[in-house]
Amino acid sequence: MGDFRLNVLKEILNSYEKFFIHLMPHPELIIGSRGLVGEEKKNGIVLVFSSYSYDKLSMEDDSVTVNMKFSGSWESLYIPVDAISAIFNDPVKPEFMFSFKPQNRKSAPQPVEKETSDDESEDTETSSGGSNVIQFKRKN
């Protein structure tokens, strides 16, 4: 799906002077030094791409890097392709809108519980990664 998103973005870059990208929060998303603020942390952010709002755009297999202006200051952005939720050309009367489903992201492993019998005891430890790990040791 990432290749499709990048292909759509490439075609739009070549065909439109102004367009919008909606980004959802993502652990690898970097919006310069400002980051996501307020409701953006929950709902994401819409970036406006026009001839004066961005510079130095480059695309990799799984990300886009670009410099964009926020309140007159240039910020460096790192956009994972999976963070792109929609691409459209007009928020009121769009000529086109590409909407993408969120990709499954790897999350911290969840502990798996195991029923214990009289012959087993349960120990819970925290790994160095901070996730809970439940270990079961058989009594001898």
C-alpha cells in the first residue's frame, strides 16, 4: 500500500500546484521542532502543499522528507508513508480525494496468560524494554 500512496503523491506533485495531505499521528512522524500540538495529537494534521509552503521534498520507499513553513519558519518533516491518511486538492469542493486505511502497526507484545495448575506457579517480570512478560515455571 505504501508504493500506491507514493505513486499517488508523485502524480499529484506533477499535476497540481496546491494540494493537501492529512497525516495521522504515527510514532515515527516528525513535524520539525513543533511536533503535533493540541488536537493534532489525536486527530492528526493537514499539511498544505503549495509553491511557497514546501521545499526540498524527497521520497524513499517508506517515507517522505520535506521542509515546510509553519508560522513563517521552516521546519524539517519526516513523514512515514503509513501516516498518510488522505490526499486531496480542495477541502471544500475536492476535485479528487484519495483516502487510505490505516496500516497495521507493530505494537508492544501483549502478555499471554496461561492457566496454572497445582503443579505450576506464576512469576511476573518486567523486561528491560518496559513491556510486561509473564513467565511460568513448573514446580519440581
